[in-house]
Amino acid sequence: MSRILVVGDVHLKPWIFDKADKVDHALYDNIVCLGDYVDDWGKENDLDLYRETLKRLESFAKDHPGALFCYGNHDISYLYMFMETGFSLHMMDTVQNGIERLKALTGERLAVIHRIDDTLFSHAGLGRYFVDVLIPAYTDEFVDPLDIDAVIKTANEMVETPEGADHLWNDASPIWLRPQHGYNSLYKQDKYYQVIGHTPVEAPYERDNSLSLDTFSTWSDGKPFGDARLVIVDTIKHQWEYAPK
């Protein structure tokens, strides 16, 4: 498998899934969604929009039974009541139920990190500090930092426990890291290409063997921040291209 259609941060824009559905299936092998399906500027009381987005997320998962989904910080915040910018107490039950339905439908296809070939997909990026410090702090069992599958397995297990959630709710975790400005070192960046969202960018942005794709976010007044384009990533060549409009 090599060509992956990537859906960046959704933030209550269900039409993004419609946009993805219009891409010719022959152009890609699978789909990865990078998380942050809920919350947006000034939408804290828009129950209909939350319900519409979560329902569309679920139907998208059903229509694409091999698609992979990542947790974002906005999604996890509702699972553990970690209040985040845009968090809405009014939407708590709605979001929790929606994420649980997605989890029941997708199983291990909903995770913190996915690996396809030597390309890692997560909401914010897998950093060295997370592997070297936070994983050992989380588990008494030795996790070989050079064993990428063991690292990913441990990271994905964290979301299932309150102790793990505490480690995920950290600036250095794969749901919070912001490597776009070079402040944080990515894990084995000489080998692994990382595809991430979380930090709004005007257009797909490459740095340190990573690709940032949060291009659907908006300013607080609702005006687009990024180019709102879908991208297809080659997980072997570590290259990307825009999906046709």
C-alpha cells in the first residue's frame, strides 16, 4: 500500500467527508483521518451541527471499511473531561456517544497512531520525548524505543486508561505536539515520514520529514485559514500531491 488520501482536522465541517468521497477511488489505496472531528469557533451550542458531523463521520467509516481514524485532542477531551478550547459541556454526551459508536464500528482502526510502511499518521506527531520519557513513565514494562510497532502499540493503549490519558494530555504527546517550528524533535525523523494535523497551516507544510495538513481550519470569524485541499500521500516515496478538486 502506498497512496493514502488524508483527511485533516474536521472541526465540525461534515462537508469535508463529502469532498473526500468525490475523489476518484482509483487514485488512492486507503484513507486516513487525522482527528479533531468536533469543536470549532463559536459552535459550542450548535447541537445540530455536532450531531450532523458525528453522524457523517460514522457513515464515512461505514462507506470506507478499511479507512483509518486518529484521535485528536478535541476528541479525547470529551472522553476524559479534560477541558480544551472550544470544549462544550452541552455537547459532552453527544460527543462521547459519537466517539463510542465510531470505536465500536472501527475497532483498532481508531487509534492514536497508525503506521503504513515507514510513514506514521497521528494527530500531532510522534516525538522523541514521548518515546524516551512519557512511555517509560506510563508502563513498568520495557518498551524498546527502537521497536516502532511496540512504541505505537503502547501509545494506542494509553487512550484506554485514565493513567494513559494523563500522559497523552501532554504537550509532547502525539495528540498535542507542535513540531512545525522546530521546537520538538520527531522520533527517528531520518527514517519515518510523519503526516500530522493539529496546527493550522495555510498549505501543506513540510519540515523535518513531516507533513502538516491542518488546512481546513478557520479564523475565529469563520474565514478560511488554509487552502482547504485534500492531499494524497505516497507512504513509500514520502511524497505528497493534491487530490483533484
